[in-house]
Amino acid sequence: MPGTELYGAEERKEINDVLETGIFFRYNHDAQRHNIWKAKDFEQEVKNITGAKYAHAVSNGSAAIMAALAAAGIGTGDEVIVPPFTYIASVEAVLLLGGLPIFAEIDETLCLSADGIRKALTPKTKAICLVHMCGGMADMDGIMALVKEKNLILVEDAGQAFAASYKGIYTGLFGKAGAYSFDFFKIATAGEGGIFVTNDEHTYKMADSFCDHGHDHVGSNRGMENHPVIGFNFRISELHAAIGVAQTRKVPFIKEKNNYNKSYLQSKLSKVNGISFAKVCDPNGDSATFLNLLLPDTETAKRTVDEMNKAGIGGFNYWFTNMYHFINQWEHIKDLKTTSKLPIELLGAPQDYNQLHLPKTQEVMGRLISFGVRCTWTEAQMDTLAAGIASCAEKALTVIA
Ligand SMILES: Cc1ncc(COP(=O)(O)O)c(C=O)c1O
């Protein structure tokens, strides 16, 4: 959790600015706020890092991905390709907007692959909700070629990949719109927060209105603003935005430390025969929030996890069985358990979610063990961790040798 590792005086100063004015609302109240606009500052900090033309701060990353899909025009009956390894928000957002998720294969990038997407396409596929997992990025050359070839709408959930880039372009900015999360577990946190980004003015205006009951935010009389579209309340508060400002300013430092620490661990662990790493398509753009180990097969990975639990090694996720980021744990999605009827229940799901055939995804996820990289680790701590992981993996690997 690098962002929270560095919580300190800078965050308190930004929060205090808001406490002094008492204006917690991001809009209006111009006279009382003494030029304190934290949501706008947060958006500017994100634009400074990513180069996005437009950024809009919202209440959380789930709202940001929903806004990105909505602003890109995804709605009832639209088929959207989604990954089976993601935080569930990406799938929920498609469903709640009335869309029809189609699950496609991921690969060793831990993201949807161009090949997986191509195989899942149907004549009705309208969009891809691409999720950049574990701090890295998808293999964008192949995916962008396919997006152009098939004239698809690309929306990026970069909830876990703020500040990651591929060949100089930041995640979230390849397609129509993108989303970042600034929840408590991310490279930078706002406590709760999210940012929507796009380079397209119309898409930005749609998201800006969608996230605030349709307000167009023109003029200074909120009660009499126009409402070009129906929206909802996904606003961020000034207090949360204030934390986001201070944290986002720390991201270049965190990213550098993360990369150093990840490389340090990788160089030690690459000496263990049998340990390899998830593919990072552009090592220069890695936000390095996760160290992703790949064991030779699922059984060895499970034994490694058991050995690490016995040895008291923590700080890792075995998504395959232990986390709700993976489709194997999504009974509510497979059985479409809903509080009230969604469009998918009337229109019919485009796949039988209980009978999905995703062998590549099952293979990669079975082998994957992810450690959260900490930017405050010392080399001594990393030496101990690497030695512990190596010893557990070697024990697990010996059984099959
Ligand atoms: C890939 C991805 N998308 C979306 C989200 C949702 O973000 P939030 O928790 O801010 O709603 C997360 C959060 O973990 C995520 O990892």
C-alpha cells in the first residue's frame, strides 16, 4: 500500500486548508472558499502525471469506471468484453449500465490479450473494458490494432495502474475514456476517490454531467444550471480530494522506489529455477505496485502458498483461490444474483457464465502469486523476504522434481 505508507504532514496540510474554509463541496461557494479548490487541484495533479487533456475527480474508482463506460456510450444491450481477472467493479459497471459482459482470456500480462479478445468477439460486440492489472499494462500494440480493425470502443479500467504507461502513453488514455482508483490500497489514495480521464472534450462533458446529476457546471447558480443528461451523484468531497492532491504529488517518488524494490527482489528470485514473472510489456512504464511471481503450474503455486503460510510470510495474494478478483470466486455473477432485475436478465446473457471455457486464464491464474511492493522496504527487509520466498518455492518445487 505505498500511498498510505507515506501519509504525513503534506496530507494534513491539504486537509487543513479545507477545514479552515469549511467548504467540503467541490462546486460553487466561491466567496467563502478563499480560492481553495481541492478537487480541481487533484485533477490537475493527475493531468500533470498522465498528460490527460481532461480529468474529473469522483467518489471512487468504481464510479470512475462507470462514468467512463457511460460517457463512451455503453448502455442497455451492448456487449462488452471484460476480463475474468479484475476487481469486480469493472464487471458490475457494465451490468449496472445495462451492458452484457463477455469474458475473454487473459495472458501472462495478467490482462486481456488481443488473441483472447479476438476469439470472444461476436457480431454484436461494441466495446472492450480493458483492465490493467497489478500495476502493469496490457500488450497495447496488438489490442489497439484489433480495436481499429473491428471499430470497437475501448474503455480502460486502470484502477490498479495509475501512473503506469506503455511506450510513453499512460494507461487510461489509449481509448475513449479511462478510470483510476485512489482507494486505500492504491499507489496514491484519497481515502476514497477515483479519477476519470479522456482526451476527448465531448466524452469529458458527458462524464462531468453524469457524475453530478446531469449538471453542466456552467455559471455560478447551481440551482439553475442546465442538465444535458440524466446522471447521479458520484461527486468527490473536498476533504477526500485534498488527500488525493498530496498523495498524487508523491507518486513519482513512489514509482521510482517501487521499481527499484521490485527489480531488487526480481534479481534475487530469478536465481530460483522454477520462478518466473508476469510479463511487463513496457518495463519503463511499470508502476511496480506488485511483484508477480509465476510458478511452473498450479499445484506448485499452491504448495508454495502453503509453505509461505507455514513460514509466516505475508503480504501476498493468491488470487486463484483466495481473492474475489477472480471469476472462480464470482458465484453471484455466474448465477446473476441481483437485488432487482437488470437488463441482462431480460435480454439474456451472451455466455453461460457457469460454463466458461478459459483454459489460458485458469493456467496463468493458478500459477500466479502477487506480492504488494512497499516503497519503504529496506534492502535488509527485501533480502529476508527474497530468501523466505526462495526457500518456500524450492521446497514446493522439490516435491515434483
Ligand atoms: C482494477 C480496479 N478497478 C476498479 C476498482 C474500484 O476502485 P474503488 O475501490 O476506488 O471503487 C479497483 C479497486 O480495487 C480496481 O482494482
